[in-house]
Amino acid sequence: MADSLERALASTPVRPVWYETQKQHWEGWLREYDGAYGRSAWDRTAESVYNHIQCAPMLLWLAEAGGIPRRTSR
């Protein structure tokens, strides 16, 4: 799903990206917490980090990489 969404969004890019995969994006996003993304502190909970993700393909990739099923029963 993440790959499909990323391909769909690529036709109307907002700005060029530096990463080739969402895994690279995630790792860079975490690594550059005090750098390129302009964050000032790394003393945050995992919940706070998760809540600051603003990239839908990255969020979908994280769900897929974490093994969350595509569908869940209600």
C-alpha cells in the first residue's frame, strides 16, 4: 500500500525528496532529529515521534513493516 500511495503522489510532487525508500526516509527522519528537519529536542516519547509524522507513505510503510494486517476485524 505504501508503494502504491507513493507512486500516486509522485505525479504531483510538492518538493524533491532525498530518499529512495520509505525505510531510508524513516531512518533519516529519526537520525536528523536535531538536524535537517529543524527539530530542537530528542527527548520525546515514541508516541510523540509517531504523532509528528506528516508523510502518509512513511506512516503506511511503518504499519506494513510492523506487521499490521491490511484489514482488521471490527
